[in-house]
Amino acid sequence: MMQKSIRNSVQCTGISITGQFQSTVTFEPAHPDTGIVFVRDDLEGNPEIECLVQYAQTDSRRTSLVKNNQRIEHTEHILAAISGLGIDNLKIHLDTPHIPVVSQFSCRDFVDALIKAEPVFQPKPKQYRTITEPQWVFDSFQYNGQRFDSILIALPASVPTYTYLLDYPSRQLPTQLAHYKLTTDVNFVSELSSARSYIMDYEFDLVKKLIGNAMDQCLVISDGREANLRWDNEPARHKLVDLLGDLTTIGKPVKGHFIGIRTGHKTNIKMAKKIMEVFGE
């Protein structure tokens, strides 16, 4: 399999995650072995921030990249779109610190923009990291006075594979499972790219204070009221989108089977760091 970039430049615009202003990203082709690089065009000198886990931070229900005190906020969805289409090399120019919120907190608009830009193979082999032994990370969190444990496991597999179990006994969401094997671009577009981020109705006001007015685009799920879901397991599918995007900070695609149980951005980034330690980087 050869590395991949895009043939043409393309833009994507949406509201910032704070809901305060519009934000535009411009996808530009990049040479083989460049990786994914963000460029802050709004700052003097146009500083670059590489998509690498040493720059990853998690806070307020999102992942950011921070280098030399310069930030790129809310990276998980745009990175999921890039990885889901198998793209290895891109320059992403920003006119604000914020990746825009698009298509109701899914990654579909990013996917559509990248497809419009015509992904192309490059004359250099794709470089994979391969899981050869089981790896795992644990975490826990408190919610409504109750402790929840989470675990993310990585097992050997011949292709990138992802499974997520969403299981919160005290929440309004039923236990659900989502599974995805990254085999074709079409598979990703049809099965994951339109899965929206969600929030429970009783969390909405608090999270909106933390994040901003962009939460108005989020899927809100209420107890006893049927949600307008695109799939019965849409929340679990979106968790796979977040997982795929966060693991893109490893810097290269990973051949392995990642299994997440109640995991979120914090656990995902812990796994990315664990894998980099295993590979001595």
C-alpha cells in the first residue's frame, strides 16, 4: 500500500467550538513522509504543529494539540476524517486556533471536502506500526457520585480494527456495541463519517458553559423520548470516530484491534502514548 495525499487544495468552514466565530481550514497537498501538519496562518510566522501525541492534550471533552504554547483545538473529528480516508500527508491551514464544528459534530463535511480534493497515491510505501503483543490502559471517572472504570485494549490484527462498548448503567443510553474494520474508504464514509457526537439532556447546560454555543449542533438524547438516530448504535459509532481521530496522533497508521469499554479522549491519548513508548519513540 502506498502513501496518500490529495491532488487539490480545498476549504471547509464552520462555527468554532466556542460558538463565537467562524473558522476555516484549508487542506493542502503534502510530500511523502510529511505526515499531518497544522499551520496557524493567524499567527506571525505561521507556526506549524505536527499531529504527534507528545503535543496532545485532553480537556473539556475534546482533544487539542499544543506546541510552544500555540494550540489547535478540537482535533479528533478532522483527524478521523483524514485517517478514515487513508490519507497520510497533509498541510492543514487554520485562520483561528479552532477546528470548525461541521455536520452536527460528525466528521462528514471534512470527508466530503477531502474527497472533492481527490485523494491520490504517492510513490512511497505507507508506513505502519504493528501491534505484536497485547497492550492496555486503564482509567476511571466519577459521574453522579458513581465510579466508572474504562479500559482500552490493543491486540494484534492484520488491518486497523476498532470495537467500542458503550455501557453506562445509570445513564439513559442503552448498552450498545460498534465495530469497524478500516478496509476501504467507502466503508468509512458509509459506516462512520456521519455518526454525530451526543450529549444527555441533563448535561447540556453544564457542557455548553464549558464548551460554548456550538453545542447547539450536538445530538441531545432525553430519557423516555426516542432520539432521531441515524443508527441504533450511533453514539457508539461516534465513539469509534473519536477513537480513530485520537489515535491518529501516533503519527502512522496502526495495524491492530483496538477495543474500548467506556473510554474517551483521555484514555485514547493514554493508549497513543503507550504505543509510542512500546516503539521507543
